[in-house]
Amino acid sequence: MSPSVAVVGAGPAGTTLALGLLGHGCQVTLVTDRTAEEIRDGAVMSSQVTFESALDLETTLGVTALLPAAPSVDRLSFDLRTADGATSAFDAPLSAPARSVDLRLKLPAVLEAVQRLGGKVVVRNAGIEDVEELAARHDLVVISTGRGGLADLFEVDAERTPYSSPRRVAALTYLRGVAADPAGPALRYHVVEGVGECFTCPALTVDGPCDVMVVEGVPGGPADVWEDVRTPGEHLDRLRTVLAEHFPAEAVRIAGAELVDDRAVLRGTFTPVVRRPVGTLPSGATVLGMADAVVLNDPVTSQGANTAVKSASFYLDAIVNHTGAFDEDWMGQTFDHFWRGWARFATRWTNDWLQPRAPHQLAVLAEAGRLPGVAERIAAGFDDARLFEPWWFDEAASAAFLAEQRAAAGNRFDARDLRRALGQYATGVTVVTATHRGERFAMTANSFTSVSLNPPLVLWAAAVSSPSLPAFEAADRFAVNVLAADQHHLSRQFSTSGSDKFDGVALAGDDPPLLEGTVATFVCRRTERVDAGDHVVFLGEIESYDAPGGEPLVFHSGAYRLAAKHPDL
């Protein structure tokens, strides 16, 4: 029997999860503090920009079909001015268009779809007593809002929360009549050290196209000037003043602009926080926190919409693939998969962005204006913040990354386009593991292939730049773990540099490490190492294997996929 799930909070994460659950036959109650009509007629709520991978999920989950087409955002245009007056700038295409849709348009459409599909929509400003009632009547309660004191159910995770106060004062404005970017629609991002950031992009609001503009001022700095603003007109006047003083390129663009409506402005602050995902009600019942209720990031890197959709997707997979009670252990594991597979990367990058740029980061931004590969990696990182690991945060890794990009700039093929072309070959996804001097090492690889049955040989390739390469070169044996469809979080976890790759990972063996839940594992004796350009190829003879089978994880065209039997067979 399908589980009954109550979702408290009808923001992007809550509505998307509810829609996805209904698509899997679950019984759903969605609690919202406003009706669809009240949301449409209310004030703007966010500066959401949704990038490629989250848009793909919205399409899969049925959100995209409910909405009119939004203007595309095709590029990232970036410039920086440091405190000493030095500047850097670059312009890079996004791998696929991003979109920005006013939540006053999106949320009512999804709410109404939830109701049409048989979900129960309850309009209530839910508090603890309401959640108690829901917990008594449902198999699982998911909290995706911190309103009504519900955030207090979830303890702050001090180790993952570096800030105790807001790092920016944000002012959001929806405008009509903004002059178009002559180079085409873009996320235009300006940074002035000591002042803050300004970013803007084309968007779709309740009655048509518009532009969204956000100014994020450093508290106490020259752009922290919104406290005395009371009316929408005063807000627009103050915006013109701030732009003229600090972001003149945008001041010119809004010279003839006007507010979309008298509810098209928003001001506020955000204290970034990560909370523990399991909340305990006074009755002793437990609830699971999601999205902003447990991971709240400042909007400075435009990660909010993406994190909301990703959290809904991770939680949906965990719910529909689970049998048994939704107990505290399951809740913790569900959040942990989301944290390790997505949220930790977006959180780390966003929190770092709230600090002044380190010297090696300034060097990267300067090189982005000369090296298209660097600019494109930064642009792609807005879609998937894992791409900033480790080079954005580590000086040595940053130098190696720039050296790699300088070498690639001399290639006869465009690296981005060649990667796209090679990505048309669908592969499985593996995690290759080894033990060296008592320490475990691992990396994600889709280069694995069989070579020979007699003798039984396989091969895989590791990047020369991988920090784990020396360990694999020294180890006599390695294991290839072929991931199952529900292990995409492990693919991401093991593809990122760091000392905690194995944290929270269940093992079926330890020398070399064997992951639990895979569709196959192969323990191999390394027989040969071959230099191959920017990779090293390892050949190994299979010593033992296990193949319980199941649905494999597939990688194609830059995204995880599911395998399906061909309908003609």
C-alpha cells in the first residue's frame, strides 16, 4: 500500500514533492498558509533562477508542463571590482538555458495541480499542534517551512553553520521596461568588494516577461541603505540611487523601467543555517525537515530554487523506494544522501562567496576573462556547485586547475563541445576503490569496461589531476563497484575531493572497500598501468566478483539516467 505523506509548506520544494508523490500513487496532504489566489495576489517571494539540472527534474516531475514558457537565460556575464580598484570580467555561455519564474505564477499552478490529482490541500498557518495532528494520521510528515515556529523543531547543526548573523542585506525588485542586454539574455552578475553584489536576469511574472534585479549589500556598507524605505516607489528610487553609485551599467538599463506591480519589491536578511533533519514533537513523534527548514542559504549565488527542486527529488526517491516505517534512522539517512549528494556543495560555495575573495580566487576570476574553459566551469558551477571542488577553495588545487585549463586552451577541439559529443555515449557509473597503507581511497569513474574473458580483464581510467591517483598507482589491487539506480548520491560523493568520502557509506568489505547495494562488484589485481594523455589507464585481472543485479545507474549527456527495456523487444 502506498504511504500517506503530509507536506507542511507549499514553497518550491513542498509543492514539487507533493506533485511527485501523487505521480507515484501516494496519498498526499499539502499544508499551505495561503490559497493559490492569495499567492497570485501577494508580494514577490524570491529571486529564483533555476538552472539546467533542476529544470530537467521539474520537467520529469511534471512542473514544467503546468507553466507558460519563460524567457531563456543563456549566458553568465560577470564582473568584479576589488577594493583597490582592480577589475576582472568574463562572459560564458550556460550549457543549457536557465529560467526564472515568479513564484506567484509557479506555486499556484502546482498547488492547483496537486488538488486536481487527488491531493488534499489544507490552508492553514500550521503550528506544532497542527503537525501533531498530521503525524497521527500520516505515515510521514515532511516540514518544508520554518514558519509558525516549525524551524525550532530542528536543532542547529553548529559544525555546518559558520555564521550567526546575516551576511547580506538583500533588496529584490521585479521590473518591466529594462533595456535588453545587447549580447543576449544573461544572468548579469556584478561584484564590488566592500559594497556587495548586484545580479539580474530576464524572468516571467504573473502577467508576462520582466526582469528581476537583486542588490545584496554588505551589512553596514554603502549598499545597506534600505532600512528607512517604506513604499514601493521609495524602493525603486533607492534602487536607482544604489545602482548609479555602485553598479552604473545596471542604472543605465533601468532608466526607463517601472515596477511590475505594487507588490514587486522585497527586502530582508538571511542568516545561513543548517539544521539537523529530524524533529521531535511533544508527543514523541518524529518529522523530517526539508529545504529551507533545514538548509537555508543566502540567495547570493542563486542556489535557492535549485536546492529546493533537488531536495524534493532526493526525498521523493527515498520515500517511494522505501518499505517499512519512516523512522528516525531512515529520516537521517534520507537527509544525509541529500546533503552529501547536493546540499553540502551549494552550501559551502555560497557561504564562501559571502567572504572577500582570496588571492587565488581573484587569480581564477582574472584568468576566466582569458581562458574560456575557466569561465565555462564557473558558469556551470551555478548549476552544480560540486564543480567548484576543490580548486575554488584550495590554492594548490586552483593553480593545478588553471594549468590544466591553459593546456586545454591549445587543443584543436573545443573541450566543452567535445565533452558534449563524447557524452552521447551512455555508460554505467562505477566507484573504484583501493586500500593503501591502511587508508581507503575511491573515485567515481564511467570509463570502466571489460577487456577480455580469458583471462578475465577489465580497465578503467583516472585523471592525472586526481589527488587519489598516487594511491591507485601504489595499490596492488582495486575494486570496481557498479552503482545501482538509487545510488546517484554516491556517484557525486565519490567524485569530489575530500577526506570524508566514505563517511556514512555502508561497506560489504574493506580491502579493497566494497560498497553495499551495488548491482555488481569486481575485485581485481592490477596488471598494467598505461599513460594516456591527461588520464592514466589501469588494467586489472578479476580475482572475484559478485553480481546481485538490479536497476543500474546510467550516465548520458551529462546527466544521470535510468535504464529501461526497449519497447520493441
